[in-house]
Amino acid sequence: MELNIQCEELSASRWTELISSMKTSKTVRLDDCSLSASSCKDIGSVLSTNQTLSELTLSNNELGDSGVELLCKGLMTPSCRLQKLWLQNCNLTDACCKNLSSVLSTKQSLTELHLGDNKLGTSGVKVLCQGLMDPNCKLEKLQLEYCELTPDNCEMLSSALRTKSSLKALNISNNKLGDAAVKLLCQGLMDPNCNLQSLHLENCHITAASCGDLGTVLSMKPSLIELSVGENKIGDPGVALLCQGLLNPNCKIEKLWLWECGLTPASCKDLSHVLSTKESLTEVSLIGNELRDAGMELLCQGLKDPKAKLQALWIRECGLTAACCKSVRSVLGTNQTLRELHMGGNKIGDAGVEMICEGILNPNCNLRSLWLGNSELSAACCRSLATVISTKQCLTELDLSNNSLADDGMKKLCEALKHPNCKLQQLVLYDIYWSSEMDDELSVLEESIPGLKIIS
Amino acid sequence: GAPGLGGPHPLVFLTLILLATSLAQVTPGARYRQFLTRHVDFPKTSTTNDRIYCNLLMQRRGMTRPICKPTNTFIHTPADQVQAICRHAGRCHRQNLCDSNAAFRLTTCRVAPGSHPGRCFYRGRVQTRQIRVACNRLLPIHFDRVL
């Protein structure tokens, strides 16, 4: 039984009702419900009696350290079998880490702990790591984003990586770590005991200087299938080093996030080579890098290779124009694995979209999801879009937000939506200005087509 | 009925008045309400920082499901001052787009690259600027841009 409440103020009587249903729930989510420390007493008692409760989310509530202390009391009861716990943005500090640490060193059932957006600091995280190191701890996922970790924490985290073979996912994004600390982590990552699958180091103040070590990890650890170094200025030199590791046959990377890394077209040769070689690679994000048309054309070459198995590509805000859309059209006409293309935030305009539509219409293309928000589109490209909508049955999701399509353009799209071949499930139209008449027409249309959801 | 000089029955007047007031509320009502929900937060909800402000407000105002709304601007002024842009407090031009005379305190939220449906994270930017809105029957119904 699932209890899922978000953004609601709960009256006293409602709370009593909820506590009652929590006693038999398997998952409980009370996100941003104005809960406080006193609510934790009740939740604590639920934890100590409900043996089936496996997931608990209390993010975005001012629970405070005292609230968590009460929760931990419940967590520590032998009958509690909680597996996943989310306490993001709960106004926690280092003071509660002792309690959480005790839970970690006792509760073998706990596999996931998410503590992002709490000022735990160096000392708090050190205490947490002590619990993590306990042999009883079987934690698989640990998330400490925006927790004010410092380089000093990385020695213990490195030890944890060396010892905790259960640890599959580590997210320490948005903490000021720096290259030296990340190199320490890499040492832990390379330990034979380490089975980490997912590593997120976004905005950790990393530069090209750590990319050699990260590359080595990639070349030695087939278990690492997901790596994100987004929002670190690693630049072209950094990516070159990462690609060396990525190209190693040992590397089985599946998801690679390199958004806002300060990359230029110069990175695209290496990236293209990775795209055309690494058959395990299914998802790549390059959002917010000035790749420009030249860079995109290089990437497209890689994507046309029969060995390219990419399924999802994010190239939002990469400084692209209509000029590269010819190459994109070519990719869409040959590549059969690409399912999701996120191209918003580029000035590709009507001309660019028309070329992309031509590519999508090719029978080889199996695209399911196309995102063209904020692409300087107008009513002029809606004819091509309409053809795609009413022809390409595999397309289930289309985003055209933040484009001035106007009533004229919208009318063409509406006609296409009515077509029996249209299998669109989600049409995203945020921030497009249309008349009240068009507004009514869209409401009526949405109601008449059962599978379709128009999001605006 | 009461004797009169040949004008309509008072009940007819009453009916007409009721009809007129209800019509005035019907059409722009829903879009205006959505404009308020999405774009007006006054007084500004207090949070630790602008990033958390955006994460919370975007969620509270229903703009994170099923898809993360890519960008959204919150205006930190009373609704009636925003409404006034469509009347005397703004310069209107074609397509019913009106530019505010005054500058307003704003928080613009933009979706962060790592987000995906179900997990929406935002970046917040505070500024004080004039804004452009679309008006329908003297009510703002669409936020066009920060000027």
C-alpha cells in the first residue's frame, strides 16, 4: 500500500488518519507537508511497529536534528525493516549524524540513504562514515548532495569505497571537493572490493587534473556504468583523458553526463570516436557546452556508425544552428537505436526543424521522444511537425515549449493530432501564447483523444 | 406587478445584472487563476536560498509533474499591482502584450541539466526588472518575458 502526499498542510485530524494508514503501508512519502519534530514522534512509533514499511520519504520538512533523533529511535527497533530513507532538505546538521550513524551500523536492511541539502559539514559526514564502515552496514546507495562536504571527507569516503562492496551508487555532487580529494576517491574506486556502478561528482570543483585518474578508473572497472561530472570545468583536455579510459574494452559505461564541462568543438572528435565504438553507451548528456555546428557534425559522424547504440542524447543549449541539422537528419535516417533527442535551447529555427522532421520520417528512424523547446520556432515549421505527428507512430512524446507557434501553427498541430496514425501520448506546450479560442479548442481536443495528454 | 411608465419589470433588470457580472468572470477566469498560481508569490515564500526556493515553489505550484516546466518567473508583488499592468500601469502593443511601467522583484527558475521527469531540480536567479505579460479583458493571462 502506498501513501504519497506532496505539498500539503496536514490538519490534526488528517494527521491522525494518516498515521493510522501508515501503520500498514509499504511506502510512505510525505514531501513538503509542513511536518516538524513532533510529527517524528508519531512516525517513529510507526517505524517501530510496521514491519512491512520499506521506503520512507520525509524530504522538505523542517524536522531538525531533534526530529531525526526521534525517527532513529523507531528505526533502531529490531522489527523495523526499512530499506530506503529520504531526508533531503530537512534542516539537519552534524548533530544528528551520530544517530544516523548508529542506524547505519545496526540496520542491515537499510540499502539507500538520501541526505542532500542538509548542512552536515565535514564533522557530520565523518561521523556518518564511521557508521558506514561497520560490517553490519549493507548500504547500496548514498546521496550527500549539497551537504557541505569538504576535501577532508574524502579519505574516509575512499576507505568506504574500499571496504563496502555493497555500495553501488555514490552521489556527492555540489560539494567543494577539488582535484586532490577526487584523486583520493579514485584510489578507493580502484580497489578490487569496490563494485560501484554509479558515481555523481557534479559541481565538485574538478578540473582536467583529476581526469587522468577518473579515466584509469573507467578503464579498470567494468562495474562503473554511470558517471556524471557535469558542471566541472574539465574542458577539452579533461574529456580527452576521460575518453582514453572510456575506449578501453574493460569499460562498460552506459550513461555519461558531461553537461556544462566547458567543452568546445575540439572535444567532439574523441567523443565521436567513443560514440561509434562503445556499444554499451546508451545515454549521453552534453548540455550547455559550446559544441557549435562543427562539433555537432563530428558527433553525427560517430552516431552514424553501425556500432553506435546510443538511445538518448541531450544536446540542449550547445550553440547549434540550422547548419548542423543536415547532419542530424542524416543520423536520424540511418541510426535505428536513437529513441530520445533533446535539442532545445539551440537557435535551429524553422529551417533546422524541417530538416530534422525529414530525418524522422525515414523508416529507419525509431525516435520516441523529441524535445525542441526554446528553439526559435514559429508557425512556419508546424506543417512539417504536423506531418511527423500524423505519420510517425513510434513518436510518443513531443516538446515544443517556449516557441512562438501562434494560433496558426497550433491549428496545424491540432489537425495532425486528430489523425488516426498519431500515437502521441505527451505534447508539451509550456509558455506558448495562444488565443482563448485556441485554448478552448485544445481542451476539447485533449478530451476527445483518450491517450493524449497536453501539458501547458 | 407595480404600475409603471412602461419600462421593463424590475426582475428583468436583476436578471440582466446577474448575467452581466457572471459573464465578466467566466472566460478569462481560469487562465488568470493559472497566471496567479504560476507567477505570483507575494510575500515571497521564505527559504534558505534561491535554489531551494525554486525547487519548492515549482513543486508547490504544480509545475513539476508530469514534466519539469523548463523556466518560470515568480513575481513578488501583490496581484492587484500585476493586474494593473493591463490597465494604467503598463504600455500595451500588438497581440495584447503589455510592458509594465514599474520594475518588479522577480525570481526566475530554470531547470538544471541533471533533471528528468519525477526529479526536477532548479536554479534560481533574483532580479528587479520590468516584465511583459499578455492581457485578456484587462487581466494578465500569460507571462511573456522579463524585459
